[in-house]
Amino acid sequence: MLVKVITSLSTDVAGLIQQSRDYQASLYPSESINQDDPEYLVNGDMYFVGAYDGDSLCGIGGVKIMPDTPVYGEIKNLFVDPACRGRGVSKLVMNALENYLLKKKINLCRLESGVSQPESLGLYRSLGYMERDAYGDYEPDPLSVFMEKIIK
């Protein structure tokens, strides 16, 4: 499995982003979904990567550097194709995103997930993320779980 930077909205990337959007829509009302526009993920001020098994895209994820005090990275749109789950893809993507932040000398990473995603929450907890209050522009939402980690 190889992690590569994604800079264009190819068919496989767009398809996996759409799967992620459909999954979120099946779990939450629209006002509780905090996903960025697909074009922004690949062309905005994001570091967006994909995990590939040969030519097959298995997972995606991004991190956006937030110029707050302190500066932090926010994980965005982590998603693994259901056919690739259970193979460590999400950990591989998260590792790449955290390493990117460390190269940028940023050691605080935050994310927002949802209460109806126990697998995601379990992953984040296993990676050392701890729950916290809403941050940045987020409002408290009973369907959201906010987390952060000091990365080293």
C-alpha cells in the first residue's frame, strides 16, 4: 500500500468522496455534516492524500492547517472504501497526515467526527486522540464528537 498526494479530482477520487458524502448523509441530518467541497479538498489549501493498492484507491484523507492560536491541523474527509476496510488503510492515511504536520512543525491535530461512527471514534482513540469541546468555527452539536492530539 502506497500513500500519494492527490491534486486532481479524478474519477476514483470523486467516487470515494461521494461514497463518504453518501455515508454521512445516511447517518446525520445535513446541518450536522461538516464536509468540504470535493474540489476544495484537492485544490484548496489542503494536504490531501490517497492510499493505493497498486492502481486501486483504497482510502482518502486530508489535513488543513488552521492559522489559529495555537496553529493546528484539522483532519478532513478520512474515508476508506468498504472493500478495503480491515487492512490498516485508515491508520496509514492518518500517519501520513500527522507526519505532514510534523514536517510543518505543527504538533496539534484536531478533528470532528460523529456519534454514529463507533469505528472511526475507536480508530481515533487508538491513535491517542482525546475528546474536547467544539473548536474553531464549530458550534456544539450533540451528534458531533470533537477530538485532538499532540503529535510528536
